Amino acid sequence: MKRCALMVVLCVVWVIPTLIWAHEEKGKVVDMRVISDSGGEFPKYRTYLRRSQEGKFFYLEAVKGERYSVEVTNRSDRRIVVVVAVDGRNIIDGKKSDLKIKERMYIIGPHQSNTFEGWRTGMDRTNRFYFTEQSDSYSEKVFADGSAMGTIALAVYKEKLPEVIPYSGGSSQMKEAPAGASPSSPGGNRSTDRSELKKNEQAGTGFGETTHSPVYWVHFDPEHVITEKIVLKYEWRSELCRKGIISCGPKNRFWLDDREFAPIPKDFRG
């Protein structure tokens, strides 16, 4: 009986129509943080892509061997589902992700947070995320896929509001349609493994130790428009320095250039 119910949920997910992009400016729906096992948050650096794309884009510094978790907080008063992809692969089933509504998702309740610590390998377990070279990454080793290496991507969908049936002589009724998703409250070990970086290898995410992380199937009917999209591009520190994302040069203790005033043009003669 349980198996039949599970299959029904999965079928509903796959037949939902392809998403369309939302162009609404209603404020931020989620907060997304990448947390180190050492306890700190990896800082994000906002960037704007040259080619216009939907979503918010950030750089993030990857630390070799560091185990990490992705924490997502729902700031809204409605349930949401999130598609999470690391290195271009859905973290629930490992399939190639385009952040679309037909994919596997996690549910997050109103004003609640979920923490995703690894690749889901069963209804009660995950395998930890950790920063490593591309050649050691889960996406490269298992799927030979480097098409979205070094990214942590998130798409948010709100729950559909119940359909209100117009008054027709009887009492008003409300109707809901089910869809599939699975919430999670994973937990894991706290350890760090550091080693020397190989030359010219991109940062990727590895397949770490198994941790206990139970989930269950629930009914959920998402809106067909994407509410918010966030993409993090994580790089080694040397690469962020080379791109000028972070300042890495030596500081002069007698010359602190805070640029508190507007700069004067070089050809100004006034």
C-alpha cells in the first residue's frame, strides 16, 4: 500500500506542466546560507551577469576539504517547495537539474528553515557535501558532467492557494489538488579534511560520509511560476582574487584607502 501511494505521488510530479518565469518584485522570499561544519557562514559576494538572466547571482569562496550545508529559510507566510541543485545535479535523486517544477523538491513551512547537508541516498540517509577538486566531485565521478561545476542553485515555488468555488446556492467550497515533494531535517557529523589543491582544477562538491536524515512523502500543489531563483558560484580563493571578487593584496597600515569620497577624473583640470 505504501509503495502504491509513493508511485502516485511521483506520477503527479512528472505530469505538471513546464514552469514559466515570474516577473514580480515582491521582495525576497527565502534566505539562503552555506554553512561550514566549523560553524561559520561562507560569505557571499553579489555579482551581475553580463547576459541578463532571471535570478540573483553570487560568488562564494570554497575551502578545500570543508564539509558544508545549505540552509534555506522561508520568510513568507505560505509553504514553499525548493529545488536544490549542486554542480548541476538535483540533490535528492542526482539527476541533471534545470530547476524545473517537474523535479524532486523539499518542502519548507512558513517562517521555517531546512538544512540540507548532502546527497539524498535513501529515505533515512544522505551523504555529506564537501568542497573538493572537480575530478573528485560527485558530478564528475558518477555522471561525467562538468556543465554546471562549482554551483549551488535554488529555485523556489509557492504553494497554490486553495481554489474557491463561486457561490451557487450552497455553501462555498474549497478544493485542493495533490502533488509530490519531501521535506527534510537532516543532521550530520562535524569534521574537516584539508589537503593541497591540484593546479588548475575547478572547485566541486564531493560525496562524503553517510548521515542519518529521515524524510517522508507529503501532498503539495505548487504554483507553476518560479518565485525566486538563487545561484552561487563557488571558487577557490586564488580564483576569486584573480577575478577581483575579493581583495587579496597586502594592506599598508599607514595608508588605508577607504574611498569615502567621489574619485577625481584623471583629466580634470579644475
